[in-house]
Amino acid sequence: MTDNSDHPRHPGYSGYSEKDVQREVTELESKSETAARLFDIRRIIGGLFVIYGVIVTIVGLTDDDAAIDKAEGVNINLWTGLGMLLLGLFFLTWLKLRPTAPPPPRTDDETP
């Protein structure tokens, strides 16, 4: 590590040492990895499909004969809702079976 006392002063010089900068970068990388696991796209897609699937399935279960006749005798809301529910459960199961890799353990060289 170099001594900052002989570093030429300029307007952009912040006075932080290399160790301070490295510690800040390490903290930001850790927060970024945590956010990536929290906002995994599979969780978002799976959750939305499960919610919408439940809603459409309930609508399909409560459809009257006029709505079913309108769809040529097929309870389209029920089948679409069940399909959406299965797709959402697939995404959430995939997330559970193959989670995002945890960050690698820090070595003694990386500790601030």
C-alpha cells in the first residue's frame, strides 16, 4: 500500500486509501449478490403466474352456462387458470431446486 502523503493533490482527490475503496467495493458486491437472489426473475414470474392462475381458476369455477356456451362448451377460464397455476408452480419449484449460487466465501486476502 502506498502512502497518500506524497500523492499530488487535485480537486478530485478524496483522501480514501486503497483499503477503504476495496472494503466499499466488497460491501457493494455483497449487497448486489443479495439483491440478485432476492429479485430472481423466476420468483417474480412464478409468483405472478400463481396469483393470476388462482384468480382465473376461481373465475372458471364460478362461470355460468352462458360464459361456457360462449366458448363453445369449453370452460376456458378454468383450463387457462389451471395452466397458469401449473406454470407458476413450475417456476417456483425450479427456483427451489436450483437456487442462485451463494457468493464465494471471502479469503483472508480479501478481508478489510
